[in-house]
Amino acid sequence: MTKQLWTVDIVDWETNHLVLTDLRTQVFIVEQDVPEEEELDGLDPGAFHFIARDAEGKAGGTARLLPSGQVGRMAVLSPYRQCGIGSALLRYIIDWHRDRALPPLFLHAQTHAIPFYQKLGFQARGPEFLDAGIPHREMVMDHD
């Protein structure tokens, strides 16, 4: 798929939980075999949620931001990978976060995705660890 423009918006959980849950279920539970009880951790009602849509309005990816500053649950559907949706989501979150009195951004990156997050200003710190059986490293925003 070629690169295209993505519209990213912040959305509320109550109104959009079905589409957000569907995106995350497809990526984490179906593709990556993450147990449902780990994916659906109960933190969503208090989180900020972001969704990326293509020109036709089809949702292709999502991410959430916890009040602690942790970016997570970043999920991009398989057909939309490598076409800019992940970058669009994360840039939107970084810009949105900059104007708010929230703790610094950090995330737990799957190790294969570390270069992606580094390009957007995150730096890895600490040892590798397993989350849902998948290798991760903590990453922190090196500027904001």
C-alpha cells in the first residue's frame, strides 16, 4: 500500500470502544496471540484514545495514552503497515501531549519496533523484558 494522509483524532472510550477494541483485538489477540485478559486490562476508561482513519474514514490504527504518560496499545492493521499510519498517530500524540500538564511520555516497545520509536524521539533505557511473552524495552521521550 502506498503512503497516504491519515487523519488522527482523539476520541472518547465510551463512544468508540467497539472500533478501538476491534482494532486492538485484530493486532494483539489474533495476530500476536496476546491473552485477551492482558490486552483488555481495565485501564481504557481513564485513558486518552487516538484513532487514525484513511481518506474514506476507515479506521486503520489506534493508540492510547495513560495519565501516567505511558503511550500504549498502539495497533496498526496489517494492510496499513509501512504506509505512515503509526508515525501519524505517534506524532499526533506527541503534539497533543506537549500542550498539557502530563508526566513525560514513555512506552514499552516491542524490541523489533525500537528503531521506529527512536526516529520519533524516544530513547531505549533499561533491560529487555517480556510482556505477554513478547520482548520489550522501556523507551522515554528524549525531548518534548
